[in-house]
Amino acid sequence: MKFPHLPEKAREILTQTGAFQEGHFQLTSGLHSRGYLQCALILQYPQYAEFISRELAIRLADKKPDVVLSPALGGIVLGYELARVLSSRGIFAERVSGEMKLRRGFFIRENERVLIAEDVVTTGGSVQELKAIAEAVGAKVVGFTAICDRSDGHFNPPEGLYPWVTLSIETFAPDVCPLCREGVPIFKPGSRWKP
């Protein structure tokens, strides 16, 4: 797939890593799609994680977060690298019995400035769960960031979303998915997949 609207370096990284995949995918949100961005294939290369984090840090310079909060599993590497570049703490939340929670001794203090970092945003569901965790202790969410925003503008939080790239990839509700009707085998690559 070509990405004519992306900067040359972004096209190069997506192509060289094979991160963009085509087929029939069930996303973590439950929606179906012809395309999937496997950010782990990008983040396996420390030089790309650093490059992307430095580019995002420039866009996020005025946010001055105390903490970068990410969801396990997809957001951990980006969140950690971004925290390093921004001289912040980097922590992550995990799904326990279907609910995102801070574990492993991680904490957020009242009045801390929290930046929420994810690998890919489609519906914004996971990052909204993280926002609720931060706000429950009286922290201030100062923004959201991601390697890729594929929400087609549907996730537009008041704090702002600052993605590295934006991709428009059509999604379908399972009951109206043309790929399902055609009998194309489905792959569930997200972290919540259960065999």
C-alpha cells in the first residue's frame, strides 16, 4: 500500500518494517478492517522508537507532563521512550478482569500532569479508560498521543490528540463487514485476542 500523504520518513519506516498489513482484521475495538498497523514491528527497532518519540516530543513540548501513561501491551514501548525523551516518569496500566488498572506499584499523584500515549487510536476506548484512572486521583490529563490515529476524526478529545501519523483505513461493524460476507478469513492481532 502506498502512503502518498505521509512524510517521506514515515513512508520509509512503515514500508521497511512491514508494519502496515492488508487482509481482514478484527481490531481491539471489535470493528473489522482491511488494514492493520502492527506498531510492534516499528518499535522493535530502537532507532525508530527514538525517532518517533523525538518527533512527538517536539509537538508536545508545551504539555510538560510529569507522567506518561500507556496501556499494556501496545503502548508500553512508546510510552517509555516518550517519557525518556520528555524527562517524565513512564508507567502503564494493565487490563485486569476486563478493566484497566495500575499495578506493579505504579501510581499517579493528585495534580500531576499526565500525557496518555498509545500505539494506535481507533475508537479511543482504551485511552479514555486511562483518562478515567488519572482523573479519579485528581490528576490533570494534558493530552493524548499515538504513533497512529486511525479514528477518522471521531476521537477528538478536548485535551488534544497528537499522533505521529494519521491513516484513514475504513472500518466495519461485524454485522455489515463485506469481508465477512465474502468469507475472507479473519485475523485478530490485538492484545485482547483469545484463541
